[in-house]
Amino acid sequence: MYGKPNGKFLNQTLINPKAIVFDWDDTLVDNWHSIHAGLNAALTAMGHDPWPIDKTRSNVRRSMRDSFPSLFGEKWKEAAEIFLSHVRRNHLETIYVLDYVPEMLSHFHQAGIYLGVVSNKNGVLLREEVEFLNWNKWISKTVGANDAVRDKPDKAPIDLVLDGSGISRSKEVWFVGDAISDMECAYNAGVSAILLRANAYDPKEFAEFPPDRTFKNASELTRFFILPKQSGQNR
């Protein structure tokens, strides 16, 4: 059972988190090479022109069941199988861990905070990546596309990732992500919306769902929360 975390804040504008839920791609890891290659395999197989990587990064935010029907029409399930088949071949070989993320996860875990992941990546592939990185020792539950009754930005994945933790949706739950869909999900769930974005962005992008707080990277987010120093105890 998770309760009050063992730490304090440098800034009290946010409520101490009992749980922190993270987005996956572009928040904790970068695996766009695999996603981009899989999408282009599906696009070309369906008679479309391949996309440049920038278009993939900016457009792939929703789950397949929410985005592929408008992209591929009635053949979207066939396109989804092509995409998944291609990604399965090498997604564990192309995954890149973003700077300071393991240290951040370990830090929050030591603080007694419940950690989860909610992503629109296929749930099976997502859990394979978490297990491959040996992050199950920190992350209690991982929820991907099709795991909940609806996908992000609906609140259903947040309910599922918290299920069994003894923690309810509130501002004591942070959802940390890099995209507008993450902030929208946080708003829909009634939890704190935390934007993790290294590059400058146009505030108009988040006008409808502004973040409660923005951090540039995992290191900055970690420094925002300080573990108490206890003499004679290794933490």
C-alpha cells in the first residue's frame, strides 16, 4: 500500500504525489526508429507514400484503434498487423533510454511513490520494453493501448494503472508526458498534468490543456523532489 511519500518539495505549488504515472516514448525512452519504420511499412503496403520522421513524430500520438481507421479506412486492421509485425522484429534493439531516467525512477521509487506507465503503444510491446530494461523493479503497472476500455486521452487507462494501488485519481497523482494528449489525459482524469519537454514550445499548443508544471528533463524533475537525508541509512 502506498501513502505519503518520504520527501519534500522545493516548490509547494504542486501537491506531494502519492503516485506518478509516466508516458513512455519521448518521456522515458526514444524508440521512434522502430515506430517510424513500422508505420512506413504499413503506409507503403497500403499504397500510401512513406512519411518523413518529423511527420511521424508529430502525428503518431493516438492509439492504433483511434488513429488507423482515419488513416487507412476499412483496411486499418490489416495495416495494424503489418505495423505490429514490423515493430516486433527489432523494437528491443532500437530502444534508447533518455538521460537520467533510470536514476529518476529509482529516486521516486525510494521515496515510496507508486510508479506506473500509461502509453498508446501496444500493451504487449510496451511491457516487453519495460521488462527488457528491467524497470519492473520500479514500475508497478504498465498500461498500453487496448488494455483499458478506451485509450489515452480518456481517463480509463489512468483508472487501470492505479487499480490495486489503493490510490484514487486526484491531484496527488501526477501524469508526466511530453505531448498535448498527455495533458488532455491528465485533465480528463483529474490528476496533475506535468509536461516534460526539453525544447521550447508554443504555449498555444497547450492552451486548452495547460500543464500544472513544466520540466525540461528527468534530471530537473528529480531535483524538484528531494529525499530526506538520514544518517546511517543507505537509501
